Amino acid sequence: FSQNDTMNLLYESESFAVMHVLANETGETPPVSQAPTLERHGFEIVDKRSGKEVYLDGSWAEMFQMHIQAWQQNTPTQEEVEDTLERYTGLAQQPVVVH
């Protein structure tokens, strides 16, 4: 992530952490001479039990955003939230490495 990225913690439990990543949140327009940068908006889900993380962007992020909106309306149980998060982290192939 660049220095301009903003990460907002959306959810945290003993098993999972979910961050919303907003790229290039400076509000500045790059100079015309500078090549445009691709903004990355997405969600990072960390499964603390397995040490795996997955970054969702594009259509995956849109689908996950729909889950969040549904949760805001229906207030799921922690088990329901974590069952959904577990399905997404099943996509992850790489364990998190702490430096």
C-alpha cells in the first residue's frame, strides 16, 4: 500500500480482521504531466487462525460490499459474519508473514 492509502478497520474478533482500503485519499488531483495512477479500493480479510489473508477488489469487493450492506440492515450474529468471512478467506493461498 502507498502512503496515501487509508485503511479503516470494519470488523475484528479473535478469529478475523476486516479492513476497508481506500487508495489515494489525498483529495489532490495529480499534475497533468504525471501519469494517472490506478486507485485501489477494496477489502482485506485476515483469518487469524490460519494466518491467511485475502484482498478483495473489483467485482469481489462489490460482492463483499453487498454483504456489508445486508449486515447493516439485518444485524447478523458473529457466527453468521464469520461463516461468510471464512468462505472468502478460503480463496487465500498465502499465509500472512509478519516482518
